[in-house]
Amino acid sequence: MSAKPVVIAIDGPSASGKSSTAQWVAERLGFKHADSGAIYRAATAARLRAGGAKDAAKWTEAEVLDAAKKRVRIVAGERSFTPEIDGKPAEDELRGADVTSCVSAVARMEGVRQWVNEQMRSVAARASIVVDGRDMGTAVFPDAAVKIWLVADPWERARRRLVQTLKRAPTDEEIAEETDRLVHRDAKDAKQSAQAPDAVLLDTTYLTQEEQVDRIVALARTVATRDAASG
């Protein structure tokens, strides 16, 4: 689409489908994918590996940053930039219960947020990327070529998350519990992120993932055509 690296930023609340959609968009466009959430999880896992309390409320920002800088490295793969810990992939660990219970507290640490944002800007200088997170289109990439704010009804977000984690259809009771957790997390995370004024709002409640991807890819190609004509 351009000789200069291009950034497509996808933001939105937890479990809105940002990462899986971003991966697919990146594949369709021939870009790489970079997930800021995975880097926050890697920083959290690095601190857990350092030992001591497993309660993030007892951690200091300095401890988390020290562990992250010593142990975490962002590696370029064929299709994505992914974090490694102590020189090895750690996807299962990043999605584990211990990391999940602590990552929100880590993501609220200002110094950690700055470090993660630096990692994201670093990979964006190396290749055209599709990034997803919570403040990608505002604090990290305010000049991104395309900005998407991805949302969905909390019940639907909870259902999708449970299908992904349980590998089966969840019960209404399970969805209700997960919905409650998501709503509370949204309230906490709202202080950290907001929709960029120039972001396109995309409500995916009644869209298939393929439909979501089609719309974002179409928008990206339209913007590329416009920029080529004006340049």
C-alpha cells in the first residue's frame, strides 16, 4: 500500500474481538500484527517469574519494569510481532490464570504503559502493522492511517470470550457472570482509554468476524487510494 510503514490501529474494550480481527486484517493486507495486550501480559509474566507475591497490588512499578526490560523481547515472525520471555515463546503462560488476574493492575502503571508504547512504536518503524489495544489510536499512534473503535454488546462479548476459552457453548449463567466481570473491567479501563475523535466506530454485535474484517480492509484500501491520489 505504501513504501513507508503504515499503521492501522484497532482500539476498543476488553473482549470486543480486537486481536483476532486485527490478525485477520493484517493477513489480508500483507501487514504484520502487533498486540499491545500481549506485551502487557508479557511484562506481567516476567514479574511473576521474578518470584515473590502473586498479588499485583503488592508490586511496584519499578519491579515490573525491571523484570520486563530484563526478560521480555519483541520478536518479528512471519505474520506478527510477538513477545518472548527469557528468549522463548510463552503464549500459554501469557493467557494463564495468574497473568490474567494481574495484568489489569500492571496496565494501569504509567511507567509500564510508556514502556509498552515504546515497544509498539519500535515495531511500527520496522514494518506496516495492524495494532490493537486500548489507546493505540490516541496516545501511541495519533497519526495512524486508519483508526477503528471496535465495540460489541457486553453479553455478546462475554459469550465470545467464553466460547474461546471453554471450547464449547456457555450457559446463560456463565455468560451472566462473565458479563458482570467485563462491565466492571470496562469501568476501570475507561480511565485509561477513549475513542480517538477521528476513529471509525464499528459495532460488531451482529457482525460475523469475516464481515468485520471486510469492512476494515475496505476502509484501509480506500484510505490508501486517497493518499496515493493526493500524494
